[in-house]
Amino acid sequence: MADNALQLAMVAGEASGDLLASLLLRGVRSRWPDARAFGVGGPRMAALQFDVWWPSDKLAVRGYFEVLRHYREIAGIRRALADRLLQTRPDAFVGVDAPDFNLGLARRLREAGLRTIQFVCPSIWAWRAGRLDKIARAVDHVLCLFPFEPQILARGGVAATFVGHPLADEIALQPPRAASRAALGLGEDDTVVAVLPGSRRSEIEQIAPLFVRTVAALQARRPGLRYLLPAAPGLRPLLEPLLASAAGAALTLLEGRSHEVLAACDVTLIASGTATLEAALFKRPMVIAYRMNALSWQIMRRMRLQPWVGLPNILCGEFVVPEFLQGDATPEALAHALLQWLDSPARCDAVAARFADIHHLLRRDTARAASDAIAAILER
């Protein structure tokens, strides 16, 4: 490695952040082959020679009550990481999503003279609009995944670039349905439901039992369906004890392979989050559900700025797929909504066309666009 090689600090706070950061790292490696990247990351980043100082699952907590339970550990990691980065003095810090962790860290680094970049704009258009001032104080530039975000950030004096969404580059415009079914041992005539309860431990605790009960309810109404549940790394032990609740259903627990499952399935039962965008890019109809701690829900509900929580609905500006939140998310309601998709091929085709439009909009060679933006920031 050259002595003057680029040094890039990064923090990705969960499985979806690990995926996004790994795609960004590909662009960095292409532009700066000798670059050294380090910080908080997951297995996908580690596979690209990212030096993992702390694993990303340490930060994989969602909801106010849940964060409070882990606050001391998370705050300790942030202090230790900041101290280490202020000694290392990287060329830039890139926070990947995880704004509650990254913006406070970025502000401390920026005040000490380091360049700070946020990859993935905090959802100020959906929750917590007051965060705009905090972003302005913390970062030099935001790399935005969605085209409407730079204009919103400009109102607060925040420089930003729309770089597209890396998942739109990674996922083929035409999903490999037949190949994925063959790889998963599925028949062409099988009717397949993908079950994606989330990638955080808190989500598994709150949502996975609901989804398994939904499988049981759907099995009672429509025998013969196949169910695939791709488990995020490290979460399989939490999921295995739940499978007995779906006794009699053909529910298969897989280690990862979520993209194969989404390509192969007919419909998906899915937790709100980045995975809903992945399902949309695979042109799959879906039923979105979410549950969290009751106290966290009361706080979040009061801060909602729009009626949708699922990214496909937000991008379309309407309820193109159903959402069931908190108390409305019952096994019976979810099973009924899934059957409505399975019994309406024309409706499935119509939503697939809407999702194809989203795919083209977000397909921008994000790795290259983001590395171009980082290069411009470093040259200033």
C-alpha cells in the first residue's frame, strides 16, 4: 500500500448498512485501489478488506426504548471510535445510514477539522424534520439515494448529491425467477411466499412471531403454499424456536439468500425497512408490517410526516402495497392481504410495472457516482 493511500473511516450500523457500504466500497476500490477503509462494519465490508474495529451488529437497535436499553454500550463505542479516529486522522469519514449514531460522531469529527460525509440521507421527509439543523452542523456533504432529497437538504444549507440507490444497480432489471427457483429447489408451479421479518434482534423479537403465526393462518386457509424465511447472519438461533408455531406449513429457514428468495417468490410478507425496496426492485407484490415496543411506537407515531412508512409507497406517493402497523398487524389481516395478491394476477402485474419505473429512476451506477462525489469533496 502506498504511503499516501486514501484512508477512509466508515460506520455501517446493521445488515442493510453493511450491504450499502459494501457496494460503495466497490466504487472506492475501483477509483483508489490502495485505499484503506476501517471503522464499524459487517461481513460484506470485511470481504472487501475493510478493517472491522467493531462489528455492525453492535449498533443494530431500532426504537427509543430499545436504544435506551443499549445506550451505555453504544455511547461507549461512539466515544472510543471518535477518539481513535481523531488520532488516525483519516482523509474522510463516511457514515452509512444509522443517523442517530453517525451524526453525533460526524459533528465531533468535523469540529476537529475532518471531512464528514453521510451516505443515505436521514428520513427527514418522513420523520423528525427538525433533524435538518443537526445534519447541517455534522456533515460536509450528503450522498442521497432518492432524487427528491437534495432539494429538501438545500433548504437547510446542506450540500448533497443524488447518487441513485446501489441496490438498483445490483439487482437485475429482469429478476432471475427460474434460476433462483432452481437454486432453491422449487418447482415452477410452486406458489411461494417469502417471509422477511427484519435483520435486527429487536425486529425478530417483535415481528418474527407475528409472521410465523401469519404463516399458520395462511396455511389453514390455503394449504400447499411454500414459505421461505431467509435469516440474516447470526439470527438463525433466534428464529428456529419459532418454527413450531407454523406446524404443518412448508416453512423453510435459510441462511441468508434473501435475494434468491425475493427473485423466486410470488409474494412477500415483509417488515418495513430497506428490504421493502429490495422486494420492489425484484418487482414482487408485498404486504408490509411493523411492530415495535409500545412506548417507541407512541413517540414515532407523533412524528410521522406522511401516511406511508414503506419505501415503495413513499416513492410512489400512494398505497400501492398494503401496510399494517402495530395493533393493525394481526395474523388474520396479514394472511387476508397476502391472499388478495395471490388471487389477483392483474394487480400483481400492475404493481410490477410501477416498481419497474422506480428501478429505472434509482439506477445510476451509484458506486461510481458516490466515489466521484467523494473525490470532489477531497479536492476542496
